Amino acid sequence: RGGASQAMAKGKKKKEPPVRPRISVAAAAASAPFYPPERGSAGSSRARIGPEDLERIRRLSREGVSIDVIAKIWNATPREVLETLQDPKEESAREEAYAPLVKRLTRDPAEFCCPISRQLMWDPVVAQDGYTYERCNIERWLGSKPQSPMTGSPLPSPAVLNPNQHVKSAIRSFKEDTVAEILALVPQLPSTSLALELLSRGEQFVRPDLPDASAQKKLTSLLRLRMKLPGAAEAIQEIVGLFLENPHRGGLQKFLCELDGSQLTYVLPELDDDTIDILQKGKKLQPACKWLVDQELSRRLAQRLTEQSPLRLMRLLEESSQSPHDQKGDRLKAAGLVLASCIDRLDAEDLEELDVQLLSYARGYLRDKDTAIMDSEHFFSTDLGMFTAERWPPQSSGAILTELAFRLEDEEEKFQLLVEAHEIDGADSQVRAVLIQQLHGKISQFDSQASDASFSASSAYAEGLFLKLILEERQQIPSDILPKLTLEKGVFQHLSADELLLLADQLSNERHRDGARVAVKAAKAYGAKGKDMEAQYAYLHAFRLDRFNEDAAEGLVRSSLCMKKQAEELRAKCEDLERRCHELDARLMEGAVTAEHTPPRHAAYASAAPATHAAYGKAPVAVQELLLQRLQAVQDSWQSTGHSQEDWSGW
């Protein structure tokens, strides 16, 4: 108004707006396209559009505003707007106006009906009475009574029935004309019931001619009209079936591209894999339909995942996650689920191309197998083999966490990821190398960190893990790390006795007292496993590093006393064996033992053999030499009696 006033003030003539043609409600209803009510919405238009809106809608319609625009303003369907505009009396009048036309199209002409069944003929024949009948009806009639159904006069037997091509051609033309009228009239009908009645009539005429190409085309047109009525799912599925019977798939693809999301849902499970692939790669689908096709294809790929690489499925899901329909990020979660379950079949290079969020989702599923199985059933209708998996997380899944650690900037979170990766797959050389490097940097900053309790626990864990990784591979601890090792109690929790002794050796130069303390821990670990010799060596090594270490001195004395006791027991056993050997030597020298008494002598030696063998393994060197000398003497005596070397080796 302000602009117009200014224009008039300047003396310019105001431009008149274009005059909109005024149309009546009846004209609007007659000219509007056919909008059948949606499923479940019959009679609900007035509930959605309040009584206070009726006058405003009618005023807009009188001013020429289109039905589609009005529907968009009130967030309603065009059909609901039409129902609001139409007066019930006017709508009833329209139905009454169409009723005679519908009745004519649904009634069979009398001249095309069989006089016997009063139904439209399919195979008309002329009998000898001059009347035309349906072949099967007249044959059944004459089989029971050989007389004319029309005149009652007798007919000769066997009957002569001639095809009536003229009537048959006329019936075919009548059907074709009726179907054409139905296709033209149904979109204009105001009543769903009338539309369904006419469509059923048209299908009744067309279906018997299948699989004729012309009949298929007409049936497809009828089914397309039925798609807009209740029961659209069956019509859509049948149209797809007709297209699938045709080797040329171009029509099917065009038809599917015309469907909306709710309609496409009905037919996707019925399509073969090739058709789904073509649709997915095409660019004519609506975004909502493209979303559904991707979902169906991903479900099929998941169910065949054991037969092919998971990369295609993951890339499809990752690409589909860019769609605005994926508001919850479910597609990217599904891709992470595939990655977690199929990591054994992927290379490290494949992980470099994946999104960080996808890797994070995979990490979450590696932590919770139950959630992974539940989401897999939801996304793909299959558990992707996780339920029967031998172990979870899979052994190679450490690569996922390692790749995710490379992408993160937070050092603490990166460290936690690498620790998780090592716990899953401790034998992975790449995980170990990266974790050692990360721990090296963490330990090198210990002196600059706060010394609160939480840090002490964290530093002890990091230090223990670093030593474990280094000593497992028999590596040398870096020289810049040795001075910064705290060697607190929690550091040694996961180190074996051999690793503790190796650590003591590496500490012997710069930190010999700490080395002695570590060697004592190694000696105690050996002693707990019953390895007394190794424990004595560890105590001796600790005492050499630090002669003032009381634990080392005490342990050395205790182990020495234990060894002394064992030596005395061995000495007693050796003396007993020597006595028995002297007795055997005496008997051999006196000739008391003959060939007949060989078995008892053999048994005597055999009974002494186990004790000799057991004592030999633990005896000091001097005792071992004595045993060898006596055993050699026994062998010489044995062979001097005529026994062979094989007999000696046997016992």
C-alpha cells in the first residue's frame, strides 16, 4: 500500500493486477484431477480442516486459487480440499449424473450374450436352429436334450456348430471400446466405489487375452488407475510382474521411477538383484525412493556378505548416509557394524579411506556384542555371523582402533585407543610399534607432570606396559627413558620373572641398586614357580649389584642352605648307589653270577637306574663326575660277562 501511494503521489498510474477467472465449486470439481482419498483418511478431511476454515477456502476458490495451492496452505491433500469445497448435495448429484454411464459400461448387450447363460459370449457358435450360443453352453445343453433352447424343436445329433466370426469380432470391438471408455472415465469419477466397479469390469475384459502385448499394455493402464484407489499395493505388484515378464526392462525402470516412497515399498522385495542394481545406479529416482532402494540393496548385500567383499556394502552405506533422510545417522552406524564384523577380510589400506565417525561406531560395536547383533538384525535382517563367531572382538579389529588413533589429536584418547588395540590383538606388530612410540613420549614427560594419585596410577600403568612391550621382544630400553623409570610397585604387575631379570641386567650400569631390587623380585617370582636354581642365580645377581641389599643377602643365604640340604640328600643317594655298585662288582668278580642269573642282576641295575637319573640331574659337578665313573665301571663289568652293547643300552 505504501508503494502504491507513493506512485500515485508522483502522478504515475497504478498498474492493475490481473483479473483471476472466477470458477464455481462444481467447475473446480469437474476440472480437478482425480484425487482419491488416502488409505485410512476417508471422511477425515473435515476433521483436518476446521469449520472456521471452510469460508476462507471457498473464498480462495471463488477468486481462482488452484486446489493444489489451497491444499499446500492448509497442509492437506487436494482430495480433502475438494471434499471441503463440494456440497454433499452437489456431490450426490454428480454421482447420480455418472450413474447411467457407469451402468451402461457394466451391462452386457443382449445381442452379445448367450441365450442359455445370459452372459457375454467368449466363443460364439451358430447352431442348426440359426441362433448363436456360447460353445460350451450349447454343447452341455445338447448333451442332455437334443432340442433347440430357443424354439424347442429337435436338433439332429451329432450337432453341427459353426463359429460365428462376425459376432466374435463384434464382441471383441465392444470390449475394446468399453475398456477405452473406462480408462477415460475413471479419472473423472467422484466416487471410489464407481471407479473400482469400472476398473474390475475392464480387467475382466483384458485378462483373458494375456500374455498378448496389447492386453498387457491395457491391463497396465487399468492397474495404474487402481494404484490411486484402496488396495494400491496389489496393483503395483501386479504391474511390476507384468514388466518382469517382458524381457525389455526399460518400461519397468520408468514405472518405478514414477512411484513415491510408500508405493515403492510394496514392490522392492519382489524385484531381482539386477533390477535393484540398475535402479540404485540410476539418477531418475526421487530422493525418498533412492533412499529405499539403497536400503533394499544394502540388506541383500549383507545377506550375501560371505560371498563377496564387504567394501561395496560399506561404501554404499557411507554414501547413503549423506542423504537428508538419514537424520539419525543409521546408515553410518550400519557401515561401522559391517566394518567391525568383517575386519578380518579387509586390508589396512582399506581403512584409510573410511570416515572417522564410521570408525568410532565400529569401536562402539567392538565393545558391545549384544548391541551389535541387535542392530544388525534391525539394519539387515541378519546377524552378519556375529552370533556364531568364535571370539569377539575379532582378532584383527585392533587395526580399527589403531587407524582411529591416527586420526585423533587428543593424546590421552589416542593412548587409550592403542591400549585397547593391544588388548585385542597383542601380536600385531604395527599396534605394538605405535604403542611403544606413544608410551615413549608419555614416559619422557613424567617429570613435567603433576604427581597426584590419579597420575601416579596412570604413569605406573604406562611404564609397566612400556617395559612389557620392550622386554618381550628382548629390546634395549632407550637411554633417555632409563633415568625416568619410577620402578614403583604397580610397574611390575605384568612382568614375568625372565623379563624382571632382563630389566635388572639393563639397570646394572646406571642404576645398580634399582637393578638389585628388580633382581630380588625376579628371584621371588622364580621361587614361587619352584625354580630354585634360577632363584639362586637371581639372588646372587642382586647381591653382586648391591651388597647392602638385605633381601638379596637373605635370599642368597636361604637358597644356599636349601642347596646344601639338597646336596646332602644327593650325597646320601650317591653313597647308597656306590655301595650297591661295589656289591655288584664283588659278585661279578667272584663269578657268582652266571648266565642263568642275568635277569635278577638286570633287575637290580634297573631298580637303581631311576634314582641314579633323578640324582644326576640335581647333583653338583663333582658328584656327577663320580656317578659317571661308577657307571662306566658297571658297564665294563657288564660287557666283560659276555653281554652285548645293545643289552647295556636297553637297561
